[in-house]
Amino acid sequence: MHAQQDCNAAKTQQIEVGLVGRGISKSRTPSMHMAEARAQGLSCAYRLHDMDDPTYANMSLAGLLDRLEAEGYAGLNITFPYKIEVIDLLAELSPNASAVGAVNTVVFRDGKRYGHNTDLWGFAEGFRREFGTEPQDHALLLGAGGAGVAVAHALIDCGVKRLSIYDTDQNRSTALARQVMRNRPQCMAQSVPDLDALVAQDPPDGIVNATPMGMAKLPGSAFPIRLLTSQMWVADIVYFPLETELLRAAAERGCRTLKGSGMAVFQAVRAFELFTGRPADPNRMKATFDAFDQ
């Protein structure tokens, strides 16, 4: 059965929302949304739909969306590995989602499904707050999947002029480099097949891990630890655990680091507004996130 947590708030407005993905049983997103709703006098339920749960063994993404829309959900957050797959199941995309080619928030309204991407703004907001003064001429992005496409565009919006992209599927990293240059022509983006060669010949100012590597269920580092230098800043979008192997090694070498909590909180801030029509308090949502045991 899916996990359920309910808001015990005034019944002036009942909101049903949820998260769809794999390996999400320990997500902090439900608590952030429900605490914020409670603070605003809303009654809500935020449910996890973990496709790794045997309950969903025979359920397709399309079938799940059909069911939840019929049940009256206001919307859904979408995470790994469905951010690109979900697009074919939607009626319209926001400008951000269309440019990025990935969706992490779906709103059900007036019989239609609208796709949004709050990851882009979420990562950019956390990045600016932590790395606003760091050198940003050249960044290395690890991962060209659904999260990576949002992070790539966010990095350019934050001032990165040259973006190197590494993915185990080089066709995907090449496609993302071309996409970024179409959408952000002020940037030079390239696919890189060899991380050792890149660091030796043109070391990046900073590194962002936008792969699931480092999650509790996928331990390890997508970037070779031996290539880290103290001059690099290092960011990770993984937030369970908050200190991934990559971030731990970076901190030991004296690098400035950015944990995945920034993107997690700020994308939720924007998603809450899309679900409810009300602005969220970022500090309040961050306090809820931080209340978890680290």
C-alpha cells in the first residue's frame, strides 16, 4: 500500500497531492508540503507512490496518472526515473518544462494535465545562495537525464559560460549539449567522454552531480574522487543521504559544497504554489526539511 500522511488542519480546502517515482519511501517532500499547508490553514494529504513497491508491480505510469486524476488529486510531483516519460501523458507544458524537456510537477485542472519544471528554479535558487561568489566560468555536469536537463539550464542562468556534460550514454550528453546551446545561446556546452582528460586539460571550476549515484540505494560517486581538487566547488542533487560520498570527499579536500537540500526545498516551494495557488514560505519549508535527523 502507498504511504499516506494527512494534514490535521481546517477543512476549508482539501488538497490531494503525491509523489511518483522509484526508491522514494524516505522522501521528505510530503512533510514539507503538509506542514506548509497546515501553516496556511489548509487540509491536505500528500501520498507517496513508490513504483518499487510490489503494490505497483502491474501498474504503468499512464495507468497510475489515470487513477490519481480520477480520484481527484490536485497534482503530482514526478521524480526519477519518470521526468521525461511523463511528458507524453500531458496536455500542455509550461515554458520551463518545454525548454528543458523534463517535468517534475503535474497539475490536474479542468480535465487537463499541465506539466511544469520547478527543478530549474529550485536548483538555481539554492546555487545562487551558496555559490554566488564562486568562479563559474566552467562547470562540469554529471548526468543528462531528467534532473540533469533542468540543472544544465539553471547553471547557465546562474552565470556559467562553459558547460561540460558527462553521461554514461554519450548520445544523451551530446543531445543535451545541443539543447542547452539552442535554449541558452550565450553558453558553450559540450559532451565529454573522458573525465580524466577533461580535468587534466581543462579543469572545471565546479562539479554538479545530477545522477542518482550517491543515493542510499545507489552508493558511490559518479565523479572519480581521485580527480577532486581543493579549487573546485561541488554540488549534489541527492539529498538522501545529505552527505553523499562525493560531498564527503570534497569537504575533506577543502572544497565548498552544496547539498541536495537546496534544490529539494526550493523546487517544493514552487510546486506548492502550483498545487494550491498560494505562495509558500521558503524558510518554513526549509525548517521542516531540516527537522529530519541528518
